Amino acid sequence: MDLAGRVAIVTGGGTGIGRATCMRLAKAGAKAVVINYSRSADDAESTAEEVRRLGSSAVPHQANIADEGMVKAMVASTVERYARLDVLVNNAGTTHFIPHPDLEALTDEVWNDILSVNLKGTFFCCRAAAPELKKANGAIVNIASIAAHRASGSSIAYAVSK
């Protein structure tokens, strides 16, 4: 995979699969990786330092992807800084650990929190990035979960959202 000169946004890029994705993009020659995070600035900065060591520009950007205004601002900031956007990796996600039979514990608040990030947030990112990605003949990669196929995992809402 040759990503020379390409610019990417990775949501949830500070840890886990998101961090590994940032490293892979840098190793493939990406010009820049924007590392989206919601809560952990330290993790995002640590990932950015590693990406920079690999030769790519890296910028942590705090945004709650469930907030469409924040998502639009993240995309606009990326395009303003790098004059393009080629790749969007929707990796951010959240959950609450609730046994599937415990329907009473799965409150409206918990349900809405999970679906707002995992479902709406992914859509908000796609919609905000689409015009720039079309210009660049870019790509969207949506990270999902086996929970979508097995209705397993941390909660019913998580399985539904994946």
C-alpha cells in the first residue's frame, strides 16, 4: 500500500486498533495523520509522536464524533492545514458492559450514548468528509465488530450499533 502524499483522519486513533492504523498509514508513506480522540489527549499525543518518528506529520484533534459540529470542524481543520483529505478511518467506538439479559440496566441514556457514537458518529464523519474524499478519489474505512454478526459483546446496544 503506497499512501505517499495522502492525508488521513483516524477516529479513535489514540489507542488500540486506531493507534495501529495510524502507524500503518505512516509506514505506508502517508503525508499526515490526524489522530482524533475524545478523552485521552496523552494517548493521542503518544500516537502522534510515534507517527512523526515514522516520518509523517501527525496532529491530535479532540472531537466527540457524536457532535456533528465538532466533526465538521475536524474535517475543516484538516483540509485547512493540509489542503486535502484522502482517507477517513472510522474506528472510534464506545460501550457499556451490560449483560444481554439485563434489559433494565440498558437505560435510554446508555442506549443513546452508544448509538450516538458508534452509529451516528460514523455517519457524521462520512458525511463531513465525503466532499473532500470525492475530490481526492479517496476512501472510507469503517471498523466494525464481530458483535454485529453474533449479537454478542458488551451489550445489546453495542451489537446493534456495529
